[in-house]
Amino acid sequence: MFDKNVDIIKDMSHDQFGRLVASKAMREEIVDELLRDIKHKDVKKFELVDFLEHSDKELFKNFRDHNISMSQLKARVYKRRFKVDYTCFDDMVKFLDPAWLDEKERAKFRPKMKMIFGENFKPEEVLRKLKEYECNDHCLKSLRYHVINPARSQTTS
């Protein structure tokens, strides 16, 4: 079933696949085989067993072939079962600026984020519109200088 040279799932009908995953013992056997793959190591067995029950043939094949992640599989199953449109991070990656995906690039933004929002900020704070002085590097550095060195700012006034 998992041999790339022999894909019996491809020749199986959707109904046959549904009957195959209806059995919990069979689902567990399939999941054990899937979890042997190093790319699926972060997946929890009990979760995958449950989601496989509500999956269809195409979703399973996409997950098995690493075309979708576990988060995407969950989102697709939720959409089918509960009519909930759920977008996960892996679906949004294609719309994000590549700089936000690279850890080294994100590190460049952290000092400015800390100057604007403080050390521990909430996600909703990041979504607000920035004030004029927060968009200007010179203003931010000046404010930071005077806040960090209040004695200096008093002597220069």
C-alpha cells in the first residue's frame, strides 16, 4: 500500500477506501506504516487514526505523498464534516513574504518589533495600524534613546 512502485490505493474506488478505513484495526495498521516515514514523525498516532476515519482517498494520498501537512489534513476533514472553513498556516505560506519564513530574516525584524510593541505583546496589538512615529526608524531610535537614558534626556532639554 505504501510502496511507490505498487500503489493499490490508486486502483481502489472511493467506496472501497471508505470500507478499508472503517475498521479501526486497519486504520491503526495504516497509521503505523505511515509513521515509519521520517517526515511524519511529528504526527500523533491517535490523531491520525481519528482523522483517517473521516478522510477520503484523495486526502489520504495527498498526506501520504507529503503534498499536504497534518494541519492541512485536519482543515480539510473539518470542512467536510462540520462545514467549517478553516485555514491553517501551511495554506497561507504561499501568500506570505518569504522573509517572514526565514529565521535569519525574522531576526532582523525583532528589535524593531520590541521597540514598537514591547517585550511581551499580544497578536491583536500587531494587527493595529501603526502610529506615524512607529513607521520612522529615526523616531523609534530617538524614543528608545530617551526612554532608556532618562537622565540624559533631562540634561539635554
